[in-house]
Amino acid sequence: MNPWISFSLTLNGKTYANGQLVELANELNKALHKNWQRHLGNFIKSWISDSDEISVQTSGSTGKPKLIRVKKSSMLASAANTCQFFHLQPNQNALLCLDTEYISGMMMVVRAMLAKLNLIVVPPSKSPLKFLADSQKIHFASMVGAQIHHSLIDETCRKFLNRMDTVIIGGSSISSYLEIELIKSEGNFWCTYGMTETLSHVALRKISPHLPPNEYTALPGVHFDLDPRGCLIIHANYLPEPVITNDLVKLLDSSHFQWLGRWDFVINSGGIKIYPEELENALSPYFHYPFFITSLSDEIKGEIPVLMVEYDHTPDEKTMNEWNKILSSVIPSKKKPQLIFTYPHFIYTSTGKIKRNQTLRQYLEKNHGKDF
């Protein structure tokens, strides 16, 4: 007998059980011009199939996206961790504003099924709160940094965001500028740490001026250690084997760490290790355009840091002088980017992460022959 067909799901106040979920999935798959609805229908179909596993696609932020097979029982265990940590109760409203093509959106559906939540479904846009009525109550939501950013700059959305009981923020680390804005908002916001391979987050960090900055705490059943590179190894009781990451961390104990950056992003410039994410965090209050720190090969130093800014046109001399002044005042001279590149269209994953290597490569290809 298929145990997965017995699950029920409440969407926008209507509960679907047993055969009704099949009908719902088929109806969602008819949405010809709305991929996100078809993705939701496909996920529901996969969940209620008789297979104990499901295919999940990685985001592709650090390499080519790939499909992996994961156990539904492991997804349920991960969902239970989150539901228990945040004390989610039946009939509470959970907001689904992420694409269910990826693990972040899938896990919101699994949490809703497990905890009997009412899933409020809106398009996974940059400003998902615009689709909600002012009177709508949201007890729990999962959003990415770009959605938080756009919600904060719209006054109506900002007020709605502050009324939500709990918001977890994933996808990538948030900037210090965004964190300051969230602290001002006085809402209940949490940064998450996790990945597709861990079936959503395995550690959380509450955004608060009264707590240690950048310190993540493991969820129950999860503990950490380090590999020889200083990268985090994740042990979760619902995963068949440890997950070895490329995330450099300062391990405080087996349940707490401070995130430093990606091992594969580290720049070695004249023997000095530069963590791009550390510089980006320092610069974020001053740059209101998307940007990132990358590197180019250098005959003398091995590598030199480079600042890339998403900017629609070639910046004038005044703008470049302002940017260089910011770099000199914020970043130590030995770590300061030696070059500034502007490019009108960064390459992003579907989950909003910048594809750094691909963006730099495309920039260099289009500017081939210029003196770098």
C-alpha cells in the first residue's frame, strides 16, 4: 500500500485529501503560462506517488545544477525539526512564496502537510507580499534576501512584513545593511543555514542586536565538525551520511559556528587570504547596487581582488572616485580590490544567487581585448 497517498494539504483555506490531491496536482499542471503552479503540481504528484524517494534539483550557484534523489522520510524529519523549533500549530497560516522546483519551496509544502498548516500560496516574485490582503494573517514564512529587500523598500509591504509572526530567510547570507534594516523593523526574523543536500536548513541565527553576530545554532539532531580545510561537516540524524561542505567556518563547539565564507571563493593575494563575503559584508551599507568580490590572475601576487558592480552604464569619473573612496575607507589596503568592473546584467540562479564565475567570465568575454 502507498503510504504517501494518505497525506492531506490545505491550500488557501481548502483541504485536499487522498484522491483530491491528485486532482489538485492535475489542475495545477494545466497552468500553461505559470511555471510555478506547474512546479507545485509536479511536486504534489511526486510526493503522493508510491516511491519513497523524490528528485530534487540543486540551485547551481557554485556549479552546474544537478538532480539528486532524497528520501521522503528524511524530508519529513527535516520538516519536523522546523515545526518543533518554531512551535507551529495546526491551522496556522504559512506563506509559500518560493518556487517548489527547489528544496526551499518543497519543504514549505512538506511542513504544511506534516503540521496541518494552511498554506497561503502566492507567485514566487520579488515582492510576494503585494499579493496578500492587508487583513491576511501569516504565522510563518520562508523568504530569500531579495524578497526581504523589496518588501522593506515598499512601505505597505514593510508594515505587512513586520506583522508576520516568524520569517526565516535563506538562499544566501544577507548583507549587514539588510540586517540593520531588519533590526529596525523589530520583527521575528531568522537567518538559516542549509542546502539542498541537507533538505533545507540545519542551523538558525536570530537577527537581534542582543545576540552574537553571525553565530548559527544547530537544530536538534544536528551537530558539526571540520574537515582538514576548515570547512564545515554536517551530521544530521535524518541523513544517511555526513555532508561535507565548502563553507569555511569558525567552529565554536559541535552545535555552534560562525560562517566565514566559501572555500572555493577565497582569494590568495600575495600570501594573504581574502574572504570575498567578509569584504562584501563591510561594503554592503555603501553600495545599493548588486555587487560581489571576485579575482583575476596576477603574475606577481597570484590573484588580485576585483569588485564587480551591476550597473546599467559606464560609470562617470565622479562615481568611480566615490566608489574608490569607499573601498579605501572600508577595506584594508592589502585586501582592497584593485579593479572595478561594471556589468549591466549579472547572471543569477532561479533562487536569486549570483553566479559569480559565470558573470565574470561573460564580462571578460564581452570585453575581450580591453586592457584589464
